[in-house]
Amino acid sequence: MKNTIAVLALSSLFVFTACKKNETAATSTEKTENKKSEEFVVDSVIIKDSTKITDSLKLNYTSKLLVFPTIKDKKLLDSIYFQNDKIKDFSKTGLQAYLETEKNNYFSSVKNDSKDWASDITYAQDWYSSSHMNLVSNSNGYMHIQYTGSGYEGGAHDNYGFSERIFDLKNNKKLELKDITSTSKAKLEEMLMKNINNINSGTMDGDGSVKNSEMLLVEKIPASNNFYFDDKNLYFHYSPYEIAAFAAGDITIPISWEELKGTLNVEFKERMKIK
């Protein structure tokens, strides 16, 4: 009987110890997961407002900036907000105040400039200024942000453009082409011309789909810094009028990792798990 009681007591001790270990492991795992989730945080501030200049002219302003409270490197932040060099306070409050100032400056500028000609606008028009920062992806320590801007202040059509930027969060810097491949710009430009029609822009005419190559305004497509990538390709993005007619819209040209085989940066290749 005593032996039975001893065995039961020992078994209970093992069960209690195992439960405590499991609880400790679970708590440790939870803390690790929480720490990982806190490593990268993204928020945003948005301003959207309008005002009337005259009975016929209305102004609209929209702008969105991303906020990165966990990024502390000043040089990296300056690079992230490269289009807005007046930004000195990268907090959510600071960025909100910046957008308010930009909105007011836009409204005031058009009001002041329109004093001599606003009365000439006899039919209703909506002019606008719009800019957005969008987080496209964040994987393998590479953050892809797309910056878009558009506006209309009279004329036949509005204008718009794109800027693609990749940030290396591991090394706190903007990624350059040389960090990806050692291929010369001349060779990249050959590949771009060869692949110009791989992604159709969607332009149509009376005869159907129009190839990108049929709308080019340049003899050589530049290998610009307006690039991004995924697990299959390196992409170069061109805004209207940059290499083709406005009717072509924006054009994206891919270059596959296979085409760049043997020229890829070792660290980049390993981080992206490119075979």
C-alpha cells in the first residue's frame, strides 16, 4: 500500500513538473512571437479636404504618408521620405502636421495664382492634388514602398506618376541595382528592350491591343532606379511620357532571375532564396 501511494505521489510530481515546463515553454514562445510582431510596425496618416476658389472652381487635396514608429535610423527615414525633404519629425503627430501645412500651402498657392484668371473659368471644374505612400511588401528584410502622385490643373488630362523604392531594413539603406546584380546598365537596357512587350499595358485602339514597343518615344530604355522585385523577376516601372506616349499609360518591364543568373549579389540571392 505504501509503495502504491509513493508511486502515485511520484507520478503526480512528474505531471506537475511537465505542466510547469509546458507553461514556461508556452510563455516563452508567446514572448518571442510578441517580440517579433513588435519589430516592424506600420501606421499611416491621411489628409483629405477641399475648398472652393470660385463658383466654378473647386480644389481637392488628398495625401497619405506611412508611419514607421519602430524605425529609428535617421538616414533611413530621410530616404523613405525622400520626396518630402521638409519633414523633420517622423512621428505620427509630426507627419500629420506636415500634411496639414502642405494642404494649406496648396490651397493658398492656387488661390493667389488664380486672382487674374479665375473669372475666365465659366464652367465647373474640379482640380486636385493627390499623393500616396503604399506598402507593397515586406519580406526577407526588404520593404517595398510605392509612391504615387497625380494632379489636374486644367488642360486635356490629368498627370500621374510612380516611384518604386526598396529599403533594406537589415542594413538600414535604400537598395540600389548594384546590391542586386553586377550586370552592366548597357546589358540591362538590352534586356529591357527585348522584354518590352512581356507585360502589356492594356492600351487598345480600333484594331485591338497595342504593343508597348509600338508606343515608345525612346530608342533606348534606361535601366532606372525605379525598380522592384518578387521571387521571379526584377521589374522596372516607367510613368507616362517617361519612355512612351501618354496613351500607353505606365509600363512595367520584367527581367527574370534566370536572365540574371551568375550576376546576382550573393547576400541578395541567399536572402531571396533564389536557386
